[in-house]
Amino acid sequence: MKRASLVAAAAILLVADAFALIHARWNRLGPPETDITLTERELPLGYNADEEDTSVTLDLRWMDISWEAFGQEQGPRWANPDILRELGFDTSVPPSDPRAIEFYNRQRPRRAFVALEYDGPAWQTHVKDTARQAREQGSGAQARLPLHTHDGETRLIVVDAGSAVARLRRRHPDRHSVMIVPAVVRITLELAARANGDQPARPARLSAAVQQIPASIHVPEPLSDLFRRWQRNPSQIKYRVRLLYGAENEPWVAAVETPAPSNP
Amino acid sequence: MGEAERRPVTSQSGAQQSADRVRLLREELATPELQRVLALSPEQQKRFDDWAADRLAQLAERFDVDTTVSEERVSWGMRIVSTLGGIAICAAVVLFFLRYWGNLGTPVQAVIVCAAPLAALAGAEFAAARERTLYFTGLLALMAFVLFVMNLAALASIFNFESTERALLAWGAFALGLAYRYGLRLLLAAGLLLAISYAAAAVTAQFGYRWLDFSDRPELVAILAVLVFCVPLAIPHPRCADFPAVYRLVGSIVFFLCILSLAESDVPSYLPFRHVNIERLYEFVGLLVSAGAIWLGIVRHWYGLANVSAASFVIFLFTRLYRWWWDWMPKYLFFAVIGALGIALVLVFKRLRGRMARKAVPA
């Protein structure tokens, strides 16, 4: 028994490491699932709480846009009942049913994949929507608030969700502008709103929100040296990162570009 | 009579219990009070002294047990120091790695994190072959476990793996392997906690949820804790006599924590009832099961279980009383009632103890 437990412990070590290394190799074999170049707006340098930690990570930043339209918060455009059912949520109770609040509150977040579009139509729509809202509110009580600017804001927008990568990729075939990543999605219930002045009435509807996307991305040597140098002088860092996702939908940093020095 | 006493001594803890009994018997026989009742002839006294000395020497030779109170105190100090030292060395190794690993290339990082737990395991095996008390072995085994946790966590970070519950399985199985190899209770407890977590996380992930949410609805964890509690009933541990108590402690503590969170902490449940009814139900279950477990612990001489259950019973009872009375009762009266209940419980336990003592007296 004792000899067997020693052999088992050693075997567990070796098998777990072999499995991890084969998994890593398998992820990077073949053509990448996503090949995208992002900037410091989408991949800022990760915060390192421990000063002695010399590892370098980038944090993936994304937006799941739910916006104030006519004073009412609305869920993201991608979240419709068909997608919710595809993700495995039970939508059998109508949103207007009195039991709906408890029924949908009890449902747990589910694992899924989401499509993140980079600097595409969803981003342009977001910019236009915020500009329109600023105009509409310009004469109201919020007129004195500073205008919302998009400087430094990530241009990665959640545009779709699904239970399988292949199905999502068929809907968004451009691997250079749409990345498909694992995520955790929760179902939400938007309550009905009565008509108020020029605001139309709105029925209760089901929606969803992306709760989590794995964000921390390790930067290997020698690429991490660039970031360490920048950490000493962090102001005005501009860079572009070529990010690849492999067969297992796990990312790696393939290249880091810095802007060419401007001519004097 | 405990499990260890009924069988020949095969473990260090069983040997220590045996040595303690011999030492106490020798001390009692030397007291004038007992000598008035049981006067041994000089020859009998010599035969007993020789036997006791021989028995203690055998146990000390084979298991390195403590044969005096002073030795026992020093051993406790060594145990505490070796555990704290092990934890400190683990922290040092992990922080050292963090300090320099950013400057290393990916292949070097992978080789270091894979080789480190293997080296610690080899060190534990080397130490185990050279010591009987296993202080250094325990320290190195703890290091091997922590380094294996760091190993998989570092590989996951280097290669940006998506978080998976399978790491819990590997860590738990490794901890259990080390625990059974060297008879280490701390690693057994860690392995059991990881095994419970893995099983709950795997079921959670199987249904399409995030595995990290496995403790959101604690009923599944509570069921797994009961299974862990029952393991020693199905699998005897003749070589590790002190392991069944660890199974029972881990099982009972996890079970009562789950029931307590369901009853008091507003966590969701699998049951399709109103939240307030679910809380009442689990309060009742907590009181009932903890009372039953106190009885079981006393009857089966599982004193760890009896203590954990008594603490749980008191917590369930007092939280219930708090909910009933805190808002409308004057605070002084509330604490007076709690104090009176405490005294009543002491009287109940005293009576129970007296009844047990009467039963223990042979007819």
C-alpha cells in the first residue's frame, strides 16, 4: 500500500505535467483560430500587486454594451431568446409572468463562448449612440456633465454568444477582426416599463450579460523585456500586440510592435 | 477501547498511545494510595518494572515514541516548528520563483516548475528512509505538495490555460498519495478537501456551469462530505490507525459548514421552495444532525466528532434564538437567557457523562 501510494504520487506528477504540456502544444498546432492585432487600449499592462513578481501580463479589456436609450437601460443587442436557449438557459416562463423574477434569478451563470469584434460596426454604433445621447441630454439636467469621450476606451465589443466555437465562427468568419473566447454568461430579466412622456412603453424581456472572460494573458520572454522597460517610464506607452488563439481557444502573444519613432 | 488498542501496534500514533498507557500505569502503581490497595511483592514489582522498561524501549526503538512527559512536550514543539518551518520554506520557494521567473524563457520555466515537486518528493523519500519520527519527511512532503500546486498553477499561467477543475483532482490525488505514503494527517485533510471540491466542481461543470461556482449551492458538497465521513466504515485503515478520525473530522466540519451556510448565510439551494422555508428546514436539519452526531461520537468514542458536533449544535441553537428574540427582547434579557441555556446544556452533558460512567463500571 505504502509503496503503491509513492508510485501513484510520482505518476500523478508526471502525468499531470505531461498532460499540461501536450495540451499547450496541441493548442498551438495548426492554423490559429483567431489572429488579431490589438493595441494598449484593449490589452493594457496588467497590474502587479506584488512588486517582487517579475512576470508580465496583459489584461484583455472588452465591453458588453447595454445602453441608456430614452432613459431605460437595455440589454446588449446580441442577447435574444434563441441565443439564450442555445446557451442552455431555460426560457420556458414568459418574461411577463409573475413567477419570472424568481424563476430567472434562480438560474446560474453558464459557460459559453462569445465573439468580440475589434474596431468594427459595433464600435461605430457605440460611438454614434453615445454622441446621440449626449445631444439628447444636452438641454436637460445633465447638460453640465462633461461629455463622454472614447479616448483610451477599448474597441473590443461583445457582438454574439454561442455554445460552440465552430458555430460562432461560421457567423463571424473574419479571424482578424472577431475573436472568439470562452466566457461566463448570465441570464437577466428586464422588467416592463410604462410609457412616460415621450418615452414609449416597453414590455418585459429576457436578456443576458457577459459576467466573465479570462482576461490575464502572460507575455513570455523576450517580449516581456519591452514591457519591463516601459514599466520604468509608463507615460504615453503605445504598442500593438499580435494575439493568437489556438485549437483549445487559449491565447498567446506572438509579437509586440512599438510605433516607429517620429522624424524630428 | 479505541481502534488502535484492539490491534497490534503498527503505526507511530498507536505506539505513542501504547507507551502513554504503560507510563501512566507505572506512575499510578508508584502512588501510595494504589499501593495500599494493590501491594505488589518486590519480585512482582521488579517483573513489572522490567516489563514496562522493556516495552517502552521496544516502542522507542521501533517507532521513536516519547516515553516521558518532557519528551512529549519537546515532540509537540518539534511538530509545530516543523509545520511552521515547512510553510515558511514553501513561501520562500514560491516567492523566490516569482522574483526571478519573469526573466527566464518559457522552456526553462516549464522545466523548473516540473522538476521542483519531483525533487521535493525524492527528498521526502530520502528522509523517510533515515528517520522514524518523520519530521523532515513531513516538511519535505508538504513542500512537494505546495510545489506541485505551484507547478500546475505556473504552467496554466505560462500557457494561458482556461481554468479547469481537473487541477483539483491532480492536487487532491497527490496529497492523498503523500499522506498514505508517510502517514501525514495534514496532507490527508488537504487531499480530502480537494477531493470533495473536485467532485462538486466536476458535477457543476458537467451541467454547463462555471466550475468555480461549485460551492454556490452547498447541498452537493454536503452530500460529498457525508461520503467522506463514511469512507473509514467501508475501508479499514489497519496501517494508519489515526486516519479514520481525520476522515470523520473533515466530513463533519464540511457538512456542518454547508448546512450552516444554507441555514444562515442566504446562499441559494437546489430545493424548489421559498427561501425562508429552506432556511428553516436546514436549521432544523442542522440541530437534528448535530445532536445525533454528538450521540454517535459518544457511543463510538469518536471524541473529535463529538466536539465538532457539540460546537455545531450550540451555533445552530444560538443563531436560531438570535433570530427569534434579538429584535424584541431587551439585550440584557437575551444574554441572560443564553447564559441560562448554557448552564442547562452543561447540566445535560454532566448527566450524560454520569450515565456513561455508570455504564462503564463493570457489574
